[in-house]
Amino acid sequence: MKELPRRILAGVALGGGALHEAEPTAQDRRIVHQAFSFARLTGAELRLLHIGEWEVPAADQSHHDAILAERRKKLEALAAEIQAAANAQSVSTSVALAAGKPYLCFMEEAERYSADLFVIGPVVHRHGILTRVIHGSTAGRLIRQSPLPVLRVAGTAPDHFERMLVAVDLLPEMSGRLVATANALHGRDAAMRRYLLHCMEFPQDIVMRRMPDAAKALREYHAEVESRAREGISGLLGDEEARWRVLLERDWVGRVAPRVVQEEGIDLLVIAGVTLPRLAGLLLGTTAEKILEAAAVSALILKPEQ
């Protein structure tokens, strides 16, 4: 995805995805509704994907085909229902079904459809860190491992986005992409308010505290870091800076972002999803995941270019 998606692939469980569960849940409707809203906002096409997590004996293929046909009808009916409710008839929509391991099915369908954005439900992982390391969840695995951006739908998804928060570290590659995406979304809906969050880090504090006049050294060092941060933000936002609300904080973004989401009424968080290398990434998770666990908000998670 350059700035805005062209083809969105949204996962719909139709219950829990098991053989005996097929009715759309409230969460299914939230996901589809927000997928339609985002597709309409960005001008993208939308495909709804239902994945059944079951294995079918070869001798029972006809029964399996009948189940898939029935679920296709339910998926198409759900799409029509949400489309009518959202007045989104202009969204080009299709449906797809698959049976197997959800993550692999997502990736295979994304390749067939040339998708450039996933839309998934709010669950990242349910059973603690050990289970996440061993098994993970489809949502968490897509956030951590997929090269595609992910729109994670919150438990309470709004009809449309009014306030978006972009969290940046001011490193050029991802910060520039995050701001460009937010500007592109704002270009599609000028009523959206843009907030930029940068959390300053002070790695030299321990050195400054050993200086003869530690208090003065810390003040000067912190002032220098803040000055550089403000210069970096001005360069990042350019001519649009006056139209953004800039929040400059002195704490870890994993604590600050959820608080800002709540205090400012943010309904879309735009963040980078960067996994730590090798085992550390599995054990510690990404900062994005930690924010998502604490912030009840829909989040657009962008990935580094491959």
C-alpha cells in the first residue's frame, strides 16, 4: 500500500469459523461495517473472506461443498445488509471462502486478489504470552508477520472516523509513510482531525546524572532533545504543520498512546508495526501490539517496505 489501499481483504468468521457455527455475530458486523466504511473512504475495492477451520474427508466432499455454498449465501447476505445500512452501494464488493489454516488462507487469498490491506477483528492473543509464542492468533500473526498493512477493528467501531492519531518516532522511513497516509486519508475526508504523537527518549540520562552539575546537565540535555524533536516534526509535517495538533511527551509511547486515545476521543490510530528480530520479537511482542492491547480503538498498522 503506497498511501491508500486499492484492494482490501476483510476476514469474517461467521460465528467462530467452526463447522457448526455459521451465523454472523455482532463482531462480524462491526468488521464488515468498518471495512465498507474504510473502502468507501479510500475508494478501494473490498473482498470479504470467510475461512472454515475444519478438515473434510475426501468421501464427504459433496457435503463440504454444500456447506461452503450455504456460507457463501450468508456472506453475500451480510455484505448486502451492511452495504445498505452504510449507504455504500458505490463500494465494489466480492466474497471468497476457504477451508484450512486461517493465516495461510489469508495469505493465499491476498496473493490471488492482489490485496494491499487486511481488515481483521480486535483479538490479538487471548491466552497469555506462552500460548502466543507457541501458537499466536490469526490477528496477532498478521500484525507481526504479514508484509501487508492491517486495519484492526476495535470492539466498538464508529460509523466513520473523526479523529486520527499518528504515533511517530521521527525515523525517516516509517514516520514519513505514516504522515503521508494520514494526509491522504484527510484528503479524502477533510473533516478528519489529525493528531501527531511523538514520545521523546533520553538515553543519555544516566551519563548526565554523573556530571558535576547533574541537574543543569539534565536540563540542557532534555532541552536539546526537545528542540531536535520539534525540528524533526516541523520537517515531517511541512506546510501542513499548522493543521495538525502536535503532542510531544516524555514517556514511553506504549503508555502514552492509550491515554491520548481516551482523552482526545481518537477513533483511528495510525502506527508502525515493526517486529523485533528473531526470538526477541516473539517474547516481547511489538510496541504496536502492546498499544493495541491497551487502546480500545481501531488501528491502521503500516509495515516497513520489503
